[in-house]
Amino acid sequence: MPVPADQDPTDNVVRLNFTARPMPKGPQAMAPFLLEARADGWKMHTGGRTLDAAELASAADLLRDIARSLTDMARESAGQPAQPCIAEFVLYDTGGIDHWVADGADRTRLRLGLRTAISTIRDP
């Protein structure tokens, strides 16, 4: 369908130019760290050593795995039925994305879930 001459043809186009980094399926071996929860946020203690980029990414993946487990525990504690996480996507303002998909996840359900998630995004 032709675009009217007075309308920019890209007005209704969303372009994503990103690189994807699959997150590991479970905790990865890494240097140990201690996570301290405080009233003003949290702090990660590494025993005085500086973590490199790969170790920090591994720590982030481990914390995501912990968050999924805590969510499951919270639902169970509240007496709610389990709603297992089948995928997670982290979209950065640069367009980069990290993603995790559970083994054996139904790809059709995943696509429908992503469509639903995108459709809930509204302009302010």
C-alpha cells in the first residue's frame, strides 16, 4: 500500500538493531561474592578483588536465577499456583538484549507471551 506523499514512510516502523546475549540456563561457576541487602539498596562484596566483565555478567546471570527462585518461593508461600518462568528478556536503552529461555519451552506460547507483553506497553 503506497504511503501518502505528506507522510513519512517510517512513522509507524519500529526498528530494533540489537545484539543478543543468551543468558546461561543455570548458575555458572564464578568467583564467590557476598550480596548485602541494605535499606538504601544493596552492595556486592568480592573480598577486595575487582571482577572483570565476564565475572560481572556471570554474577548478573546468577542473580537472575536467584530472583526466579525467590519468585517461585513467594508464590508458594502465598498459596498461589506455580507459574514457572519460561523466558526472560532484558532490553537495554542501547537496543541490546539479554535473554533466557527455559529448556523445552513451548515456542508458540513464548511468541504469544511476547506479543501480549509488547501490547501492554503504552505511551505515557
